[in-house]
Amino acid sequence: MAGKNNKKLRLSEFPSISSVLESSRLKPLVERWSFPFVSAEVKAVAAEMKKQAVRKNIMPGLDDIVSGVLALFRQYENDLIKPVINGTGVILHTNLGRAPIGREYYDRMKDIACGYSNLEFDIGANKRSKRGVMVGRMLAAYCGAEAGMIVNNNASCVYMIVANLAQGKEVVISRGQLVQIGGGFRIPDIIERSGANLKEIGTTNKTSISDYNKAITKNTGLILIVHKSNFIQRGFTEEPEPSRIVELGKKKKTPVCFDLGSGLPSLDNMQLPESEPDIIGAVRTGADLVCFSGDKLLGGPQAGLIVGKRKYVSSLLKDPLYRVVRPDKLTIGLMEKTILGYMTGKDENPCWELANLSSDSLKKRAEMIVQQVNDNNVITATLKSSFGGGSLPEYEYDSYGIKIEGKPTSISSKLRSFSPPVVARSVSSGVLIDLRTVFPDQDRILINAIKSCL
């Protein structure tokens, strides 16, 4: 750091904010990001450097502050939402946006995104209407439920249901289902924050139907069943079938909500674990409400979906809390198209297309890429892919990809510095790129990215 190392630091000599902003090196930043934004960040960087100057007794120069601002905005460029190539082999990678949306769905949304739409307008009756009505209708038809609705995510589903049905009352739930979901959010915290009282029953590994029977009282507002979609329990375990819990709920006149979490659609062409309940099967248990994510196994945009008995769904739609968690027009439009695609069977969902890719087809692509790169440090590799997103924790796919041998930290950094960035898996001897999550039209870009590392 340029500057003076004096015994007595004179803060009056610290470069002024105006002198920093007048630097020719910052002019491109002002054009790119605006003067107010750059000015605010210059002040923040200068304030931090002033603290360091006092602490270290070293006065920074104007160029030091300018360099600090430039470094900060280089990081900001990386922080903007942008496309990346997912080479991790995790199909629903939470950090990389979860489910990819079909291009045909997006193309159909362009006019809605760029113009006006009938989001809350009844065209036939020429009057105001409610948003998301068609999503609810199609969801109900697809799942075999009386009614359906959409909110912004599944945590909102659980929060709304508990707050609406059990505020000030008890929510009965097995201790084995008090799960933690991504980002540190825990089911018990959501329940308690909603104003309900958590009533844990059974043990971590064993909960019986008699535990539910003993727990239900006049103060019980809801029985909550939570599918353990992001982990597996084995060994000395017991858990009653959801249908038995629903039967008990009806007998006790207590509503039952089945939080399915990952939201597996009904699929004929996939060999999935028998223990993984699908949406239609969850509705057939007779649960009063079933909720799940739209952007996990369903492969749609981020959303929370609720289906079930009409009286409960209607109550949720009338709840003032619904306005807090309702989704926007793009989410609603994309979800309409996602559900319609499942019902008609005409559109392929990208996440299931990736899941269905054969290992042989991935091997051929890997061999082509290795041939094109033509470097001894780049070889083909047999890999294992996963669904991710807190879904199907036991299920893995045989896959194929590329291994770049060398120092993993250096290679990974270079891949992430490419445009678009390539996110891969690091191992002790190099970096792995799983082609299951790399779209075929990205192969040429990937070849150039790999070459940039060599």
C-alpha cells in the first residue's frame, strides 16, 4: 500500500471522496453502474480504509482507494444473476437455480413479461378477477383434488396452513419428521413462528399410530405429516402410513396436512424408489391438504403448491396472509405451462430430460470433447449424478463426464472465471465435469472453457 508510515497519522491528508470519484479509472464504472451507486460504494471503501489507516498507522494513497473500488465492482459483476454451466451432475442444484425451465415455456412467456396480461382480469366478464385461478384448477385436475392454489414457496405453504388452521392451538407431529430444510430453516421454527404450539410425539426413530391417538385433544388444530425428502432413516424404525393418520384425523375431526416437500409427479418411464410418494398418491391418502414445491421434482419455477379439500383451500385464499406470499405473473404463467405439460404429455420437462439421458450418450459426448480438447490432462470419467434440491437422497444415476487433472483450486477458479462460468466438482487430483447437467448445445462452450484452463 502506497503512503506514509508516520508516528502521528494526519487524517486530514486522507484522499477526499471527490478526488476519488474524479479518477479516470472510475469513469467506466459510473457509466456501467450509475454515479449514485459508485459514489455510495466509494464512500464505503474509503471509510473502511480510513479505519485500517488508523489501526495500522499507514495512510493509503488515492490509487489504493480506486483499486479497492475497482476490485469491489469486479465482485459485483460476478454477483449479478447470470447463466452458468452446471458441471456438478446435480440436476436440482439449489445454488444454481434448481430446476431449469423449458425454453418453449419461456418463449411463450415473453409477451407476458414484456407487456400487459390478464393477471387479475376476467376478459369475458370485463371485471377484476383473482390471480392464479387456472393454476389451482389445473393442479386439482392433475392431482385428483377438489381445489388447488399457488404461493411463492413450500415454506410459505406450511406457514400459511399452520397459521390458518392451528394458530393458538397444537400441531401434532412426529419427532422423526422435525426436519431441517435448506438454508437452515427448520419445521419446528416455522410452526412456532406461525403462532401455533408444537406438540412432538413418538421418538426420532419410532412413532406409532397410538402416539397420534393419545396426542389429539380438543386443543389440537392440525396433524402435520412431513415427508423426509432430504434424508433416509434405516434400521429400528416405525412410522404409520399417512392413510392411517388421515383415517385417525377424520375419526377425531382433526384436519391433516401432508407436506410432501419435493413434489414428485407421477412418471411411467422412471425407476424411482418405491418409498418416494408422488403427488397423486399423497392426495389419495385422503389428507385434507397436501403441499409441495414447484421447483423441485415437478421441475417448474420457484413456487409452493397446495391441493386438497375445497373448504380449506378457500379459507387459505381468503386469509390476509395470502397477499404476503402470493406469486408474480411470470411464476404463475410458467407454472400453468408446467402443469399443462404433465397433463397433456406434449412437453418434455428439462429436469426429467436430463435425468433420462443414457450413460452411453453422455460417454459419446465426453469422448468427443476430450478429442476436441486434445490434451493429456483431460480424460473421460465414469461418474454418479444425483437429483439434489433436497430430493431423492438415495437415488443416483450412472453418468459420464470429463476429468481435468491438476491442481483443483486453480482449475476450478479458471473455469468459474470463464464466460459463462463453469461450475464443477473438485477432487484431490483435479476437477470433474458431469455432462448429465451440461446441455448438449453447451458442449462447444465447455470445450473452450476447458482449453482456457490448460
